[in-house]
Amino acid sequence: MDPLVTSLTILIGLNCVLLMLVVLIQNPKGGGVDSTFGGQAANQMFGAARSTDFVEKLTWGLAIALFVLCILTAIIVKMNS
């Protein structure tokens, strides 16, 4: 297997784990970061609205990065075969 494909696969795995953690941190009612994962400190530091915006932007950023990494990996694998 190509080292580049291996590296991209590892990046995809790390991105998936981070995306799962960020989604689990979110409060299902939209009231800021969930207190189970230390959300009270984040809500006090940034305010509930700002911490929600940050987590939402992080979620979208990780989702877009996952999409790009998957497409890039598929293109590289197709070119090498």
C-alpha cells in the first residue's frame, strides 16, 4: 500500500474520532456545550452562544475535512491502480 494512502487513511480515522467527540459535546437542546464534558467552564468563559458557535463551526469544519480527505484518497487510490 502506498505510504500516502496510509497517511490519508490515518488522518481520516483521526478526523472521524474528533468529529464523534465534537458531536457528543454538543447539547441536544442547543443551549451551549453540554455540562457532562466540562461545558459549564466553556459556557462561562465564552458565553453559551459563543461556545455553541465555536462547536458548530468545528463540527462543520471537521465534516468538510472528512469529505475532502475521502475524495482525495479515492482519487489517489484510483490513480495508483
